[in-house]
Amino acid sequence: MAREHGTARGHEAWATGPGDRASQWREMLSATHLPWTVSVPDAPAFDARIRRWWIDDLALVDCACGPCSGTRQRRQVADTDGEFVTVLITRAGRETVSQCGVEAELKPGDVVAWDSTKPARFAVWEPLSKRSLLIPRAALDEVSGRTWVTGGIRLDGRSPATRLLTTYLDTLSMALPDLPPSAVAAARNATLELFIGALRADGDVPSTSTARPALRASMDRFIEQHLLDAVTPTSIASAHGVSIRTVNRVFNATGQTVGEVIRVRRLARARDDLTKTDRPISVIAHRWGFSDISHFSRTFKARYGRSPSDYRGGAHVQRPGAAVQRGGVRTDETGVTADRD
């Protein structure tokens, strides 16, 4: 079994040990990077270490390993609980990642985003150090990320927006243990905004036209600025000099309705109020357009897995690969020993 050694306050850490190291590596990856099958050419000499931090519902995972390869096929995709986008940042070594017909050979400083709902492959050619940011796809709706994220997107590691994201994550990994819940929530939102900002700045995102993404981005800004008002497709259309049909078409292109986007944004702002203010839940619900507190509670729980009162109280939600207590020994869902500092 893979053994865990805590090396710093505020994170979980795993390492391979005596025994079947290929099996240990598969369990470690599946617990922290979603389910994979792996192949290790020199298993007896193989070594790997993983550390994981939580930024609320986002996972920040550092990994170091020797040469190996892995695949996510239909079975592993089906075994994944939820949908995620993973941002992979290469820090040392060389790795190839393939998805959606796009193959990227990654060297230090390179960044790629891949989609958990589609098959993928990787191959590590030399000792590798990398950082991964696992983002629930639902969280991207809060920053209109669904418009920009597809599988196999490569980001330019030299661009200012990408360097801002990677530098921010470096700083955040060190600061997380000392942050209060309200600051963690703010850090989580900043992480999402920086990721989408890097995607937009990079420009390597397929689209049917150059005008449509710009119009959608403008409409998203309008919604964000008027969440406390009675924002509607009519008001969005009027502000942009287009028809209501055009508004609906722009949003439907990403599988969303205007109403869904507005609801997601308002829930996100209500979520912030729960951690950053002591306003009564009924006041928060009314402030963000939910006249019925029961409806607000049901909608909030459906999105975040917890009722508003549980979320404010800091109740833990079970996350993919998160450690749980079993018989006095902390293990992850695969059975790998996982004591958390």
C-alpha cells in the first residue's frame, strides 16, 4: 500500500513504499487526480510523491514521479464522480498529454487544461514534477468558464496571464494553512477568475466567430454588474442593442439559458455572503432574488451539496478522493493510508 508522510501543516501527502509500486501509483493517482490506469516500466525502482491542498471545492495537487504512462478510457470516465477540468502545470521534467486529438509535449513552464469527461493519455519520459488544479466544471459556470473550456487546451506558459496564474498558485499553496474560511472562499474565486483570464488571453480557444465570444463576455459583465437588479434577457438585449433571440442564442451556444447563468451567479454571491457576513440566511436569500427561503435552501444544496446553514457552519462535504475516517485510521476512498496534518 502507498504510505503517507505529512511534511507540512495544512495538506495531505502520499508516497510510494515497499510492495507493488505500480498498484500504489494507480491508487494514488485515482485518489488525487481522478481514476486512471497506469503502467510503470521499472516498477521496483519507481518512486512517487503527492501533496494535496483544498481551496474550498478546488484541489491543488503537487506530484513528483519517475517515468510511467497512463490512460483514462470509458471505464475510468464512468467511474469518476462528477465532471472536472484539470489544469496541469509542468515544473520539471518532460511529459506528453493527449486528449481530443491534441497531443502536447510539456516541458517546464508549460500548461495544459484537460477535461475529465473525455478519454485522455499521458506519458512521463523523465523524472517529473508537476502541479495540477482540479476544478469542478459546475464552478466554472460562476465565471462563464463553460464558454472557454474544452479538452486539450494548451496555454502559453510565457504569457503574462498564465504566469500570473502559476505564480498566484505558488503563493496560495504556502498561505492556505493560515487563511480563515472567508479568505479561502475569496482565494477560490480569484483562482477561477485567473484561470479563465489566462484562457481568454491565450486565444487558443476554438469558436465559431470572433464576435460571439466578445459579445458573450460583455453580456456576462452586464449580468455581474446587475445581479442585485431585475436583470432579464430583455434588459441584456436592450443594453447591447440586439434582439432577445440573439441573447438567448449566445447563451444557448454553451448549453445554458440566461436564467441558469443568472441563478448560478446569484448563488455564488449568496455563498460568499454566508462566509463573509453574519447576515441572517433569510436576508441573504432575499438579497439575491430568492423570495422563498425554502426554495433558496433547496437550490443551494443542489448546487453545493450542503444546506446554507451547514455551509456557514463549515460542515464538510465529501469530495472526490477526499480522506475519510475508517476505524481510527484515516484513509482515502481507495484504501490508501492518508493521515492529514
